[in-house]
Amino acid sequence: FSSIYNGLINKSFKKIKIKFGAKSIEEEVDLLHNLSKEYSNDVQFRIDANQVYSIDDFLYLLNKINTLNIEYIEEPLSILNIENLNIIKNETDIPIAIDESIFKNNYKEFSENQLVDYAIIKPSLYGGVKSIIKLVDYFKKYNIEVVFSSSLNTKIGNVANIHLASALELSNHHGLNNYTFFNLDQTQLPYGPNDSAMEINKLIGLGVCSNG
């Protein structure tokens, strides 16, 4: 599992997502620098920019955070197209991720032109298992790493998504720890709020095989 920064410092996770766009660039840069000091050097940050930045603002942001341990920046621009992606890819080595763009179907031209590095998929929103497997196979074809993200599922949907990530051998850290989003009783799910991994081999009732 990955986690999401919500004002609390949980040092059991090695991948932390931070939402950008609600405050000024200076405030969010300060937050990221402060968190980098709080966590160990092996923790990577995922920035979700929520499609808020212009090209100029994004390049200004990059100049402030280029030295930090960032795994990827998700949906960085308000206008995400090939021309703008080429501009930012020429200015930084920080990987770029897409999320909402997957539903606009322009992800194919981004993928085929090698302009994105990660695809963030909310399985419950995208469709059935066969559709998801087909989509994951497409991204793998272009060496794009897939990360599953939560769509605030119930226990059944949450554990089903965890099973699917395992069946597809998606080895990265996924945003599927529901305790990150909800104040739940610790007995409600078959993992704990501070667990960064989950063993599924003894669970009964859910599962999918990606090759049949």
C-alpha cells in the first residue's frame, strides 16, 4: 500500500501521495520540503496536481522541487496535450502520471509517444475485470507502470481491487488502504491502518486469475 498525506505523519509507508492545487505554490513547496525532512530518505512522494497548473506555473514548481525524491507527478496541467507534455518532459526527469486522462481516451497518443510513465487506475470506476486487464496490458506494452487507486469502495470492492492488483502482478505500492480515507474500526478490513502490505493467500471468497 501507499498512503496519502492528510496532516498526519505515518512513517510505516514508503510511498506518500500529496494533493497539490489547494494552496499557493510556495506553501505547497514548503510542505513538500518539510515532509522530505520528516521522512526517511527511502520514502518517495507522489504529487497529484489535479490538473491545476499552467505551463509557466508548472515549470516554476518543477524548479522548486526537482531535487526531492518524487516518484511521479499526476495530471500536472490544466491543458494536457501532446504539445504541453513535450514541453514539460524536456524540462524535467520527474516521471509523469495520468489518471483522469484515461477516461478521455487521449491516453493512447500520450502512451504511444512515450510522454507518460505511470497510469493511475481506479478499477471500480473503469469497468469490469476483462476491461481492466485489457487496459493494464496496453500500458505494459508501452512500459508504463500501473498503480491502482481507491474509489472509496466498501470492504468487498476494496478487497476485490487488492486481489486484482495481485493477480495482475502489479508490484508497486497501491492507494488501496481504506484506513487512509476513513476512520474505520480496525476489525473491519483484513489488514491494519498502518499496514503497508497485505497477505491474500488465505482469504476466501474473492479472487481473479488474469490468464483465464
